[in-house]
Amino acid sequence: MPRANPASFREAASRFATGVAVLTALDEHGRVCGMTANSFVTVSLSPPTVLVSVMPGRMHRAISATGRYCVNVLPDHGRDLSRHFASQPNSGAAPDYEIVDGLPRLQGCIAWFACEVTRHVDVSDHTLIIAEVSACDYRDTTPLVFFSSRYHLGPGVPVDR
């Protein structure tokens, strides 16, 4: 089967607008770790189930060791936090979090999901981590959006209300 050119694939995939989320967890030593992810997908409402895609590394090890993680959806002013967790730390973006139900939740996120892992599926150089949501909450505010490899402010008010 022919395969798409990786550079073309990356550019084409960047045209799919996504919210920006940070995955957080406690590692096997109880330290907070996190990573910026744009591969957060809701899978099912009954039971509430989500999927994230994670490469091997500290976050993958933390989720595998504890079987739990938190998804934090960033607000429009969360660009520095996104960069911080994408390994581009900025001294002005030190993460402020609280431990909720044993998981680190970022302060100011517009939605969060406490996740309990049910399945790992290895695909190429990533692992799809499927989890049931044990708790979640949200607030209505403008999200940070990633489109065409750049940050954008999301819509303030939905068209359909």
C-alpha cells in the first residue's frame, strides 16, 4: 500500500482544528508530570470514555505505572502552559495545580477529566490509551485552539445555542 509523505501528512493533519489539552499524572514517585496533547478524543458517552495518544517517555511511564491521568483543556490564555508542557518552558508559565482525587488538575482549565485506564493499544511510535472518566467538570470560557501549527483563540460564544 502506498503511504503519504510524512511532511505532507503533518501539514494536512494540522488543518484539523483541535482544542489544546495538557495531560497530567503523578509518576511512580508521586511527582507531577505532564505533556501537551492535541490527540484527545471522546469515544463513548456510556460509559464516559476517552482516548489519548502518548509517545514513550516520562508521561507514558507515569500513566502505565498508576493507570490514571487527568486531561486539562486550556483556556485562551493558556498558550504559555501549553508550551511549557510541550518542553518549551517559559519562566512565566510555572504550572499551578491542585491535587483532586489523587490527580494533578491545572488551575484555570476550562474542562478537566479524571481518567482510569482500561486499555493500551500500541500503534507505530505511539500508544493509544483508552480510559473511562471517573469525574469531570467544566466552565464556560474561551478555549485555546491549535490550527495550521499555530495557536488561535476559540470562539467566544457558540453559533448554535
